Amino acid sequence: DGGITQSPKYLFRKEGQNVTLSCEQNLNHDAMYWYRQDPGQGLRLIYYSQIVNDFQKGDIAEGYSVSREKKESFPLTVTSAQKNPTAFYLCASSSRDTNSYNEQFFGPGTRLTVL
Amino acid sequence: AQSVTQLDSQVPVFEEAPVELRCNYSSSVSVYLFWYVQYPNQGLQLLLKYLSGSTLVKGINGFEAEFNKSQTSFHLRKPSVHISDTAEYFCAVIHAGGTSYGKLTFGQGTILTVHP
């Protein structure tokens, strides 16, 4: 089955620790995205990548870092510089046909709680 | 830049009643419009989208939405809801072309609760 996997589903960390969230897709999509979801605020874009070895900041990139070494993988690191990291994190991917809109497909999410 | 406002944070409704979830957007350029559904602790699933053509679009699970350019709205409707429709619904927009590639802008979400 093709799709997007995120692991782990729940993650607990102590304040001041860096933590890395995994996102893997087998849809052969070029573009991948990370969103943060907080109650009552919808989803906000953290980082996105249109192609391997390239990524751009979204609207709320401060305190986060990403890498895109493989087409299938787009891990997100929540650093100790992120002031309020407790949230639900969603990864998405899409194809990259420049002639049409490309639907974003979402993973099941990781709920991060910082104690 | 675009923005999206979902006018109701929560909508309670009885089973088999009709429902409308309201969405207004603001943009200086043409946009594509979407409705997503999210069940508790899950990812988002696309319900329907408007890219061009007919302003009335039909989606999965019996939902439909109408694009109204003059009122900059994209309200979601279902004539008869089921308990299983209980979920959070998100309206989203994206710039139709240009440099905003892939950058969806989401509304705050509307929690639909269907009561028996």
C-alpha cells in the first residue's frame, strides 16, 4: 500500500531536549511538507521541500530544522530553541507537476508532548 | 498572501439534519479551495476541491461545497448528517500558480458534532 508513515505516534520529551520526528513516503512524490497543528489554530507550515537536498522555511520555522537526503524521507527536528513545542505534527507529500495542482496527502501525525 | 476564516469553531447538529460549515477567504490573486476532514488523532483527508469550472463541487461522503467569488466564500454542506460525520473540518486555500507552490493556508477548523 502506498502512503505516508509517521513515527512515533506519541512522543514525550523533557524540556531542553532535541527530538526528531520521522516521515517516510512511498508515493514517489517529489515534494514534502511539515505542518504544526494547535487547537483552534488550524495547520501552520513549518518547512517544505520540493526536491531532494533542497528545502524552504514555511511560516513558523524558528526552532525547527529539517533535512532531505532521500526522496522518501523528510525528518523534522524540534530543537530546544522552540519555545512551545507541544503540538500535533503532520507530514504531507505531493507530486510536482508544474502544469497542474498537486494534491497533498497527509500522514497520520505525531503528537509531541514536552514535559 | 491569503487568509482563511472559518466562521464557526463548533457546530452541534442532530443526526439526519442538514449542516453548513462556513468558510471565507481573502486573497489578491486567484486561488484553489479545499475542504479537509480530520478524525481524532488522525491525519487529514481531502473531502473536495475547487480548481476551476462549475462552482458547485461534490466530494466524498455526500458533502458538497459552493464557490462564491463575489462573496469570497466556499461553504461546505451536507443535506443529512450521520454520527460518523463527527470530526474536525478544515477549509484551505492555495495560490493558483505563481511562487506559492505547495503552500496551503488553513482555516482554524470547525468541530462538527453529530448527536443521536
